[in-house]
Amino acid sequence: MMELTTLWFVLITVLFTGFFILEGFDYGVGTLFPFISEKKEDRRMVLRTIGPVWDGNEVWMITAGGALFAAFPHVYATMFSTFYFALFLMLLALIVRGVAFELRGRYDSDEWRRYWDGAIFFGSALPAVLWGVAVTDLFKGLPIDEHMVYTGTFFDLLSAHSVLGGLAFFLVFAYHGASFLTLRLADAKLLGRARKLAKHSGGWAILVFVLFIFMTFATTDFLKSLPAVVLLLGAALVFVLGYLAMLRGCGKGSFIMSTLAIALTTVSVFTALFPRLMVSSLNPDWSLTITNASSTPYTLSIMTTAALCLVPVVLLYQGWTYWIFRKRVSAEDLKQGH
């Protein structure tokens, strides 16, 4: 029978996988938003594609953070103190982004809309980059001492590898968002622009992603886990296949493949980490693991019962939301106020 600590490691992996898939296209749409069209009607249609779901997508991040806090409190404490300034910047960006969604249409002014459109780009692009940096740092290793205390500074979080990881996340999410738009827009011209942006961002994403994989293999202990290596190489292959599908004009195939690539990448990272959750670059024995950083068995047992009852409800609700808003967005929806 699977131990509760392992079970919660798996559950946190699932939550972060769902978050990166759903919020990934969300970030991608926001990143591409200023570039897809200059017309205000076109931009309204683009926003309509994520309007009903973007806030629900962010719930996955909150749930993952809550699960991490309850199941592995020492990891939560160390991680949040380590990435304190980065998380502050991310929170600021997400606040600005949420406010921009609500305020950009309040006044019929081009200057007003341009300001908030830039805020949407900033609030989408910055978190994507920061997540890439953070995830790379987790398995690359951070200066954590024997007391589970981060001894570095903000700039110790930045390296050639982590910056490349941030750029890879940014480009992959941009492509993921463009693929999503090809499934949700009805206007032929907007569809053409979305496909064009997907082709440009996808080409760069493949290049940076492959470089990121090579650097990961060269500078970390990723190669010690054969399943993790297979999953990461599989993610690269699937992503390339998705890009080829986009070149053939198959947006649905492209989106499915980019979704699978993000899932495989996330699972590969957690597989390479297991049983660790944060790697210490000072001493491997000082790494935070599912054993030395977990809650008590009693706490984990209560949480497991609660999760088994509530997680299916959340999944059903979010699935119903996507089903309700599955239709393509057209100019008619704007006229009818839908």
C-alpha cells in the first residue's frame, strides 16, 4: 500500500500538472494579447476565450500551495522564504492582470485600453517566466543549510540554467495559448493571426526547450532517474509533433500535444526530484524530502479523507464550466453581450 507521504507527493504533482496545463494557455493568451490585433473588437473576442475560466484556473495554484502547506509544512516554509521576492512579484503581476481584465472596458478610450492591455501582457508574461525559474531551481539545487534555511539571496536564484528555464516556460505557454485560441475563435482573420503566432512562438519554443533539456542533463542529477529522462524526452517529442500538427493547420492536435508535453515535463521534474521536494546544493543530505519535511501521519490521514471527498467535486465543477463555454467566440457574442 502506498504511504501517505508518497500519496501526497503524487497529489501535489497532479495539482501542479493541472495548474501548468490550464494556467499555461491562460498565460499564453495574455502574453499574445497585445500582438494578435489592433482592433478593440478583436481583442474583446480574444479576452472572451479565457474570461469565464481564468480565475478558476488559478484555483489550482492555490490548492497546490494549500496541499503543500498541509502535507509538507517545512517545504512550504523554506520554499516561500526562498522565493519571497519572486512570489511577491508574481502576486503583484497577477493582481494587476486581474484588475486589467475588469477595468480595460470600463471607458471608451484607446489610451485607457492600451494601458490595461499592457498590464495584461505584464501580468501574464512575468508569472510564466518566474514559474520557469522557480521549477528549474527546485531540481537544480539551492543553498539550503542543515536547518532547512535558505542561505542565499534573490540573485542566487538566477543562473543561466534557471533563466533559460524561465524563457522556455514563457515560450511554451505562449504557444499553448496560441493553440488554444485556434480552438476558441470563430473569426477567420483572427484564426489566421493565432496560427501565425503559434508558428512563430512554437519554433522558438522548440529551440529553447531543447537547449533547456541539454543544460538540465549536463548540470543536474536528472540523468540518475531513467523514468524522468524518458518523460522529458517524450515531452520534447510530443511538443515537436504538436508543432508539426499546427504547421498542417490542425489546431486541435496541436493543443492536445502541447497539453501532453506540459504534463510530461511537469511529471518528469517531480519524478527526478522524488523523494526530494527541494534540493540542497550545499549538501545532498540537507535536501528536503517527503520524509523529513512531512506533517504527522494523523494530519495526512485527515487530509487524505478530505481530498477524496472534495477533489472529485472540484474536477466535476471545472469540467462542467469548460463544457458550458466550449463554443467558439464570434463577433455576434459581443453584440449580444454574451
